[in-house]
Amino acid sequence: MRLLVVEDELKAGDYLQKGLSESGFVVDLVRSGTEGLAAATAMHYDLIVLDVMLPGLDGWQVISALRKSVDTPVLFLTARDALADRIKGLELGADDYLVKPFAFAELLIRIKTLLRRGPIRELEVLQIADLEIDVPKHRVTRMGNRIDLTAKEFALLHLLAQRTGQVLSRSAIASQVWDMNFDSETNVVDVAIRRLRAKIDDPYSAKLIHTVRSMGYVLEDRG
């Protein structure tokens, strides 16, 4: 497997290249964010080890640019140990974050774990019967007809579509769409489902959103 290490500190970079090579990986080492971005977009790597504080482009800029077109697993390896930095790295699309100084054995375990997991590739277009959801464009059509949804309605439909055929409880829907704990006295989920049905199902003979009594809701083609 081929790894890319983006590290500007001479000793740290050489140490990583030597240690990972001895662990059985093919390792390319570059010393700047600009070189790292160029290498990562020009060649296929199984994983990228990326520093934050780099000349040229910093690690934040590198991963932001990468995530527009590349889903290679990225492990940040940096002295930036503040919680805010860790959160920022993960929000930008990193798969893991390890703070310097580090034990090489831990780095190796984390790399192997990420390689076993592999990148998570989400389908850009979801199709259920004659319903089509273009995720990047937030565009929904049914039988070729455009359906305009609010941001929450789209998030709700997207969640149901990702779990096609799986019954989702009201609490699961509330926590993932509204980031809230479900209160049995609150009918926010039922109201949202009703509004979504009015747009997705009511104009069509075949219904896709189904209620499962005492359990929740499911999106599936029962035709």
C-alpha cells in the first residue's frame, strides 16, 4: 500500500518515512502543503498522513481542497493539540487526528485501522422507485417532476433514503435531523413526515413513506 506523508520538519519526516517503510508501506514524502496537494491529486494513495503547520498551504487548506475531489483517508499528525483544532480537522474531513509527540506503535495501529475501514463513499444520487434524490445538488424529482423541499424536509428525506427498507424510530429521526432528544409530547417528527408526504407521496398513486405502528417510519417501494 502507498502512503503520502506531508511533513515539513526534516527529522520528523525522515523518521516517518523510514518507520512506515520498514512496516511494509511504500511511502512518498513531501515537505510542503502545496507539494502535498499536488501529489495527492496526481496519484492514488491509500492514506495520507498530514501535518497542519506547513509552508505553502497549511493542512486545513490542503484537506479542504482535497475533499472536493478525493476521498483518500487522511490522518492529521500535528502538534496542534487544542480541542478546537481536533474538531476543525475532523469537520474538514479528516478520518483521524493524532497529536505530537506520539508513539509510533499507536500511529501504526491507527493507520492500519483506517486502511481496513477504507473511505466511506456516499452515493451522490439515490433512487427509490421513481423518486430520485441528487444529494450534492439538493434536487429531488419524482417521475421527472421537480419537488421543492425545505432544508429540514430534504434532510429528513435523505435520512430515510439512506436507510431504505429500515424502520427508523421517532427518536432516531429527531436526533439525526434536528439534533435533539425526542420528547414523546412533541409531534415535530410526525408533522415533518406529514408535510414531506404531501410533497413526495400525495400527488402519486404509489406511496413510498410508510408508518410502522409503534415503531416509526420507513421509506421503501412496496409496489
